[in-house]
Amino acid sequence: MAGRRVLDVASGSGLVAIAAARAGAAEVLANDIDPYATAAIKANAVANDVGGVTCLPHDLLDGDGEGADVILAGDGLYEEGLAVRVLKFLTRQAARGALVLAGDPGRGHVPDGLMDRVAAYDRPHLGPADDHRERRPAVFRARRPESPLPELPRT
């Protein structure tokens, strides 16, 4: 992260954005369309004494990723329709050369062959059963499409 421009998509509380700022990112953009999330991101950045986190409260999924070098999606794959949009966005960002990392607690919305699992964790699952179809939460890295990627469902 150090010295890079980072975009945290579906930022929620801003935890991932704050971690990126603490890791030395040159600029951190925290994106969430929920006004409560925007308020939480700002409050949490202040509470953690982290400056330089800019909130972007509009839908960025059809755009260019704000030119970020690193795109992070800590938990943006929580329902099928949204996951399709987010995965298309992440794939486009990887194709332009960004480092793209996405976390998922195992909801089953990441098609085989689209992303590489770079870490998996054995953790007890909290929340409803629909939130964890697989047994292992994971972090994925989007591939740069040098060969054809699997077709994503249409929304």
C-alpha cells in the first residue's frame, strides 16, 4: 500500500480504508453509497487519528476506479446481483493494471476461474447461514485477463 493510491469499494465502516492509510498509502478513497456508512467512515477515521481518507458517496461501479493503483473490496459480494456488478468492476480494474483484492466470508458469489484465492481462514461463522455457503472466508486477487474469463451472469 505504501505510496499508492487506494480505493476501498463498499467501504462500510471504513476499516479497510483506515488500514490502507495506516499502511502508508499516498491517498485513500473510501467509497460507499450508504449515507450512514459515509458518516461512519469519517467518524472512524477521526477516532483512529487517520487523516487523508476521502469519502466518495456515489456509485463508482460503472467507472474507472478513480485511477487507483490498488482496489480493495472488503465485503462487497454479499448478494448475487451486487456481486455481479462488483466483480465486473474489479475485473475491469485488474485489466487496466490495478492490484485488486476482495474479501468474502464464503457466500459463494465468486465464480471459479475469475479470481485467485490468496488466503483462506478457518473461523467460526457469525450471522445467518445464507452469509456463508462455503466453510472458509477468503481473500481473492483479481486476475489480469490474459485469457478469456468465465462469463458473469447478467443483472
